[in-house]
Amino acid sequence: MPRSNRPLFLARAPYKRRRLRDAARLLPVLGVLLMVLPLMWTPDSRVTLRSWDVAYFFLVWIGLIALAAAFAPGLRAGGGSEDEED
């Protein structure tokens, strides 16, 4: 069998960028789960929001914005060369 000159493993920078893209794709799913959580911990069947629940929604919302802002620099299209090692 002829051997290929291609390396067996991916370079570090594209691998990190791909994992960061995967994490960014899961961010909306995490957001939905965190937003639905207060509805699941209410003991009665009717949905009433308390002041703590509203504060929780805003904290989750701010946290999701912060996570998206942290992911943004690594998701840029031209964010470094493929050969670069971090």
C-alpha cells in the first residue's frame, strides 16, 4: 500500500476553530434549556413568574451574550493561517 504524505492528525489551529464552531452551534440549545428551567421547577401547574425568575432570565440572557462575545473572535473567517501553532 502506498503511503500518503498527509499528516495523520489535524493541525492545532483548524481543530480548535472547528471545536469552537461546534460549541457556538450548541449555544442556542443551551440557551433554550436554561430559559425553560424556571418553568420546570415551579411546583404548581399554572405558570407564574416570580421576581427571582425574571432576574434569572436576564442573567441567563447576559451570560449567553457574554459567551457569544467570547466565541466571536475565534469564529472570524480569516482568523489566522492554517499552519499556525498556538
